[in-house]
Amino acid sequence: MADRKPPHRRTIEARLEDVDLQKRAQRRGEKKIVKATTATPGTFSASRPTAVVQAMDVCSRMVSGFYLTMEAPSRLSTSLCLLHSVFDKSAWLREREIVEPWPVAGLPETLHVDNGADFRSQAFKRGCQNAGIAIASPITTPTC
């Protein structure tokens, strides 16, 4: 074994990155990271449609809109997804000869978003503010 070369620094770093973040934080005693990565039991609900929208309407558990692209998430793709979410989908369904109803439309009261760059931009925040839409991130989750 003495004739073997030690692993390169990048190899060690890559293997360390493969270790689950929560397990690594527990071993290191990083309580803040453990708390942030631990699932919180409970329910997240809304009393009426479009009160809180994530990737779907929280009340009805129905997808409210989508935008399909092969590109990375961006302000454009987020905006187009929100447009699809807000508008009536009857014409869109007819164009595709889909007979099933998709009755989710309208401005959401609150958008529950993650910390992606597309949700942190000033343009996104201004657009939501102008439309009267509150933004809730995982840290400021609304109680519904």
C-alpha cells in the first residue's frame, strides 16, 4: 500500500459533497443546518382557491399553470408560467382538443416560492407588488 498515490484534493472534496447535508451537519454539530434540513410535521392548507399558490393551488391541489422549456429557470419562464396560471384555460384547452375542464384561474393572493434567483429579482417583486400579490418564501411561510 505504500506505493499508492494519495487521492487528489478534488477527489476528496467531491466525496465529501456526496455526503448528505443533514448527516454531515449532525456529525459536525451544526444545529442551524440540521434544523433547516429537517422536515416539519403539520399541514399547509388554504381555505379557498388561489389564496396560496405554489407550483399548484394549495386549496384545490390542482396545477394552476405551467411553462415547459429546456432552459434553466429564469424571469421569463417564471413570468410565462404565472401568465398561464392566471388566465382562463378554456381557449388553450380547445386549441389542443382537450375536453376536460381546467377550472383554475385568477390572481393568487399569495405566491409561496423557493429561494431561486428568478423569485428574488426586483422585477419579480415589483410585478407581484403591482398586481397585489404577496410573496411568501420558505422562511416566511403563511399560516392559512
